[in-house]
Amino acid sequence: MGFAQILANGVVLGTLYACIAIGFSLVWGVLNVINMLHGSFIVLGGYLTYFAWAYTGISPVLILPVVAVLLFGLGYALQYLFINKVVSAPVLTTLTLTFGLDMILYNLMTVFFTATPRRVSMDFGRLEFWGVAMPVDRLIGMGLALLLTALLFVVLRTSRIGRAIVAVRMDREAAALMGIKVNHIYAVTFGIAALMAGAAGSVFAMVFPVTTNLSGVFLGKAFVICVIGGLGGVSGALAGGLALGIIESFAGVLVGPQNAITIGFVLMLVLLIVRPQGLVGVKGYE
Amino acid sequence: MAETILEIDGLEAGYGDVQVLWDVSLRVEAGAITCIVGSNGAGKTTLLRTISGLIAPRAGSIRLGGAEIGGAAPDAVLGAGVAHVPEGRRLFKGLSVRDNLMLGAYLRQDKAQVARDLDFVMETFPILRERAGQDATTMSGGEQQMCAIGRGIMSAPRLLMIDELSLGLAPRLVETLGEALMEVNRTGLTILLVEQDVMTALDLASQGFVIETGRVTMTGPSTVLAGDARIREAYMGL
């Protein structure tokens, strides 16, 4: 495989990774919660997309927004009803709570969907350019992932709710003095994170098979990406996602795919030592 | 006697097992500058935090223009017309001066009036117009205080509460800020000023309250308080 092909594979994987990590990074940065549910949200998004596609035949690109809205509702409710009760407790408390919620969601999915790997298979053929061959469904997945990432970036930057999220992240008490309902913003943030995870799951299911067993893998990836990229927001997740995607792609060819994950975690450890704020993270956010 | 805008009666508040405020009662006259003075730890900040809904009162009442706001959530208190400029400015890091000011108007829907108020704030504090695009937390202490006060004004409050106007600022800057506050006050905005710097506070205000260990111990026109022997001895070192 040529250099360009490996790089292109890495970039495609990287944009998917960015999409996976973005919600995790948002919740971590704004709520200071390590969301153990994140991987299962992605799997849920993937399964919902698969079953909706399998039973109705509707294009998964159209199913994605519906799945995203459903996941937003689920995320908002979980935060508002459960996590908000302990959100200012030490990080171990919220970690334990989301871990417990994840056990419930994970097992419910295994019961209702079974753990069979499922994939939306759309045969769009492949494109060849500059000596790189790329299946069209992957390119569509990459486009969707980038579109979602850009959309979130714009919402956070320019919308009223985006300003409120940033304000709550910086100083929740001062934000409350601005009339911002902090608990509502927490729930919206968690909802957006679940939305992005669900959408990422949708995209993922169009490109790779999804199974419940992947939830831990997704969670691990999100964690590594956040540490690599830094918790600076959308840009951190994008940088971290691309970095991990490209590194795994090259590592897969050079030392074998079975070692690619190890390389990712080693990189995370190295970065924690030499640059704890991440590649593009801002100091003070970590 | 002018109209009273804020009436507090028998207010008790605190944190956990620690009660800070004991039977606090006070009146703020509409259109005036009123000050609450007292030493560090007397409960001044706790009083403001209770008024703005950051902590819930344990007893007593807080009425704004006759309507009870005690125990209401911060957004409801702000919506009712009480803005709180917190101690230490608490500007939002990473956001520009303009974005910080606009967050003050978060609850408001009247876009045209918000734009006029933004203009008023920048007229009052011209440096904020110059620095509009700059990260607010990279400005000097005095400029940050201007931004924090401006952010409070942006909510179009009926009552503006300022916690520690002078903290950490050079005397000349405090004087500039004081003049700006008088100017803002002349537009009809009621101001409640909380200060450790008793001299500055009594200078600006027409009415004063002294708080010691969570209780109101003295009250009166600021000129009378400024002449009081006990105050001169305890707070001004005279």
C-alpha cells in the first residue's frame, strides 16, 4: 500500500474519530464529567440507524438526523434526571453513576439488539484519485462527520446557547448571575454530546460493522483523542481524532493492526508527560 | 422619604452548619447609592449572594418593589431586576469584552434597546469600546472592573449590586470608577455598593449600613456615619 493510500485511510478514520470524541470532550470540559455512557451512545446510534434502514429501506443519511434528535432527548433526560443531582460531586461520583447507567444501557442493547455486528451496506462503488482507492460510502461518512463537526463548531461559537455553554464552562456561578439556568445548560450540553455520539454511530454503521462490544472501544478512543488533542473544544477533538486516525493507519501497516491500539495509548501517555494540555488544548482547561 | 426599592427583613443565611447572617434588615432607596460596609468576613458578600439567589435564605424576606424574591433562582432574581457584579469581577475567560457584556443581556429579548445599552456602557467606559474584541480577562484590573460593571448594566437592572468595587485597584482608578458610577446613578439606576474601603463607600453613597459579624450594627446617612467616632476609629484608623 502506498503512502498516499495509508494517509487517506487515516484521514477518513480520523474524521470519524473526531466525531466520536467531540461529545465526550464537551461533557468533560463543561461538566467535568467523564461520561462512561459515551461508547454505548455511539453503538445505540449505529444500531438504531441499522434497524431503521433494514426495516424501512430509507437512506441512512436521512435516518441520521432522526437518530440524532432521539439521542439528544435521551442525553438531556439522563443529565436532568440523574447526573445533575451529583454533577458538582467529585469526579469519581459522576464516573460511577455514568458507569452504572452504561451497564444498564449496554445490557438493554445486548438483550434487544443482540451483539451481532450490523452494518448498513450500501454499494456505491469506489473512487480512484492520485493512486488512492476509496469506497464511496467511506467518503460519504467522512463528509457527514466533517459536516457535523463544523455544525457543532458554529453552534458553539455563534448561538446564544453556545455562548451560555462557554460561560457555564468558565464559571458556573458567574453564568448563573447572567440569568443562565445552569442545570438546563448542563442537560443541553449532555444532550448535544449524546446527539453527536448518536450521529457518529450512524455514520460509523455506514462504514464499519457496529456491535455492542464496541462500546468500550469507542469510549477508549474518545478518551485517547481528548488527551491527545486537548480539551480545548471542537478543534481539540478534530486534531486528536485526525492524529489518532493517521497514526493508527500507519501503525497498522508498519507493526500490524493488532498493535495499532497500543500505539495510540502509548502516544497518549507520552503526551500526558510532555504536553498535558494536548496538541491544541489551551492551558488551564485540562 | 423617597420610594424604597429593596426591603430586607429578618434575613438569616449561611453555608452548611455555619450561619453567617443574623436577622439582617435593611432598606435601599430607589434612585440612590446605598452602601454596605464592614470588615472582611462580616457577611457582606453572603448578603449579596442571598439576594441574588446563589444561596437560599433560611429565614426572613427579601422584597423588590414590594414583590418577594427571597429564595428565587438567580435567573428569576435577575429577571425581576437585580444585577449582581460579583467580587473579583468573574469575567468569562476566552470571551471578548463584547461577548462578556452581551452575556449580561442574556435574558433580554429587546434587541434594539440592548444595542443602545451596549452603546451607553461603551460611552461610560470608552476603554471597553477600544478593547471590544480583546479577551476580557487580559485587561488590567480596573478595566476588568469596568467590564464587570458594564456587564451588570447590560441586564437593564432596577438595582445594580456591586461587590468590592475597589478591591485590588489603585486609588486613582477607584476615583474614576466612582465618578462613572455617579454618572450611571444619575440616569436613574439604583446602586447598592458593598465595600471594605469604608471611606470610598461613604463618599459615594447617600445612605450606609454597617455590618459586623453578620448583623447590621449601624445605619444612617453616609455623612453622619462618616462623622461617627466609632466608625472613624474602627475603619478609618483616625
